[in-house]
Amino acid sequence: MGPTEEFERVARLCGYRRVAGIDEAGRGPLAGPVVAAAVILRPRCRLSGIDDSKQLSEGERERLYAVIHEQAVGMGIGSADVAEIDQFNILGATRLAMRRAIDQLVPSPDYLLIDAVALPEIRVPARPIIKGDSLSVSIAAASIIAKVTRDRLMARYHDMFPEYGFLSHKGYGTPEHLERLLRYGPCSIHRRTFAPVQEAMIAAKMEYAQPPSLPLFE
């Protein structure tokens, strides 16, 4: 059936007026940042075709990215870079990126619907929802914003490191990426604490290099 407004409707019945959906993109890849988005939608907002970003084509995600930007009441985007992922682990970095996205959100939310992750440091009332990106329209919108933002970042990293093919696999551990990782050794945006990257570093006898940092928007 796809995501609906039911979770948002229940929150509004409880008196909340600025209900934000939160989701991330980039927990699984071997390279690049993890990006999170927070989105507040109007009640009964019309977003034809919206779904979990993983269920949509790249073209559909780009179309909906523009529509969500036009129709959202508020939107915030945050990220955690490769050094933070290696320092805090991917779950800790994901929570950091989500908190940064919430901090960027204007107007401030009074209730959060979060895809699967609990944020104990946030004082705003929240409800983590397993598979929330396929159930809640606000979380689905956040998943699309986070995914498109991260994909665009990886396209820019592709220009800096074309030998790894980031444009096609976006840093995920595809056979193509693993083959290039072993052939060239890790670059500075590979996640050093992830096993395939560690193995490639050992094979190449490499040491850590400071990753470059790109702004979320060009």
C-alpha cells in the first residue's frame, strides 16, 4: 500500500502540530558520509508516488525531491563524515547526523517519527518506527531527501576519485567497488573501521589519511 499519514494523524490528535519524519541514507556503504534528513509536511499533503527511497528509481527520487522541497513546511539535513563514522561507529554517526538534521529544521518540530533509531539525547517527544520509511509519509519524504543528497555528494566524490566508480555504486560494497578497492587501495573517504576496507589497507600496507569534507549543497 505504501506510506500513509496515519502516524502523523495520531500525533496531531494528541495535540502535536509540527510532526517531523527522520531518516538517513548511507549506513551500509564502505565509503562516504552518512546523511540524515528531517521533514515536516502539511496535513493531507499530496505527494503522488512517494515511497521508501529504496523502492524508487533514481528518476522518481529526483522528481519527488523537487516536489518535497516545494511542499514541505520545513526541512533539515545533516551528515556525519567518515572520520566520525570511524570514531563513533555507524550507529553513533547516524544518530549524530539525525541530531544535526533536526537542529537545521525550521520551524522546530514538536514531535518526531524516526525510522527505527532511538535518539535518547533529543528532548522532543519521538516514536521510532521499524520500517518507518515504508509506513509513514513524513519518514518516506525524509528518506528521499537524504538519499538524493547523499547520491549527489558521492557524484562529486567520484570527480575527485574516479578510479573507484562512486558514481555507479555510491560507495556500497558491490563486486565492482570491492575489485577497485583491492586494485587501488582505500582512498581518504573509505571507512577504515569497515572490514573490507581494513583488509584492503593491510593488503596495500596503507596508513590513515584525513578525508576531504564537502558541503551538503553545491
